[in-house]
Amino acid sequence: HKTKIVEFYLKGYEYTEIERRTRHTGQSIKRYIIGFSKVVMLQSKGYTPNQIREITNTTEKVVNEYLELYQKYGDIGKERIDQLLSTPKIEVENKKKEMIQ
């Protein structure tokens, strides 16, 4: 369901429409979208899927599904992806620092 929710978001659906279609709360939707943006950001910085999985504490399956969505909707959802990537992700940066130390 995470992947489907992110897919709706990338296709341009608003939170209220995604909530109605999936019966998920706005908070859940936001959490999935933030998770997706973290995966994409780390991939764009050269991290491997396994490293992304460890840094984000996400399953391998979800990381791979998010990366597939990014490939599939990179053009269609470009505006939304660009918005997500321009937002600082302090939590991910802190976790990366912990792994390096």
C-alpha cells in the first residue's frame, strides 16, 4: 500500500483524494512520501539500495519499489519529486553521520 500511495502522489493526486481512495490518514500518507523522498535523495547521492535500506530502516522490498517508482514517474512527477528533494532531511543526515562514526 505504501507504493500505491506514493504513486498516487506522483501522479498529482492531493492528500484528500489519496486519503479517500486508500483509507489512510494524512499522517500516514505524509510518512510514506517522506520515506520515498529519503530513498530517492540517498540514491541520487550514490548510495546503494542496501545502504539506503540500512540508513532509512526500510525493507529491501520497499526501497526497490520506491526506486522503481522514481524511474517510472521521474518525468511525470518531476515537479513533486523536485519539491521533495529540495526539503532538508535532517533525520537522514543525522543517521548517516551515526553510521560513519
